[in-house]
Amino acid sequence: MMTPFTSQELRKGFSSFATGVTVITCLDAEQHAHGITISSFNTVSLEPPLILWSLKKHSRLMPNFEVGHKQLIHVLERSQEAMAMHFATVKENQFTSIPHKIAASGLTQIEGCAAYFECETVSVHTGGDHNIIVAKVLNLKHAPESHPLIFAHSKFMGLDSSL
């Protein structure tokens, strides 16, 4: 018989699974840019090219990720820990001190990332206290020589690419 566990124990167990770290940028109805750090990014399909990620159901940003809305997913580079922490908290004028440009899509693109995926939400599913966002990849760019930022055991780390 399984022993019951607390949500804190579950969180610690989940932290054993290493994930990449992303910042996802979007535009609100007034065309203001927002960004949020997400580690729940995952690939779904090559044909069609689909990804998924999740966001708390009650996030103030959720309306910006409904079906038909675009987002730019930034896979952070190993040196961008501060960037991950910056976008992990809500703040006004998030991009003031962040090197960025406006991509052809109109979305804010943070400079120096390991990869970029411009996407459009195709479906949103309820998953407990989160929404699972499935998005189609419309465009991508990546730097094969980069080293992605990894998060596991509640801390940032990198990969040893010599393996």
C-alpha cells in the first residue's frame, strides 16, 4: 500500500526530474510585452510541430495564451540564471534592463538564448491547478553550440557536453 504524501514531498520528488528553463514572452490586449519563466516546456509532435507547457489556471497572463494567441519561447542559455529569476516574479516594465529586440512577429525576443520557438496556441486543457497549453511551432532558431540552462533539485545547473 502506498503511503500518503504531502504537496511539499511531491514537489521535492518532481525536482529529481531535470528540466530545461524557458522564458515565454507574449503580448496583452494593449500590445504590452510580458514574460514568464517556465520549466514545464515539452515537445509533443514533429508532424505537425507541436509543443506544450503549463501555466497556473489563475495566472494574470493566462488570457494572453488562449487559442490563437502567439508566444515566443526562449530556451535559456547556461549563463542566463539571472534572467530566469528576473522573469520568475511579476514586475512592471520587465524588459527595461533586459537585452532584447522586437522579432518580426512583433513579440519581444530576449537576446543570447540557446533556442527560440515562435508558437501559436492551438488548444488549452485543464490539468489540476494548471492549464496545459498546446502550441504549434511557426518559426524557430537555435544555437547548436550553446549550453542550455537546466533546473533540478531546486537549483540551476548546466550539462557537461563532453559526455
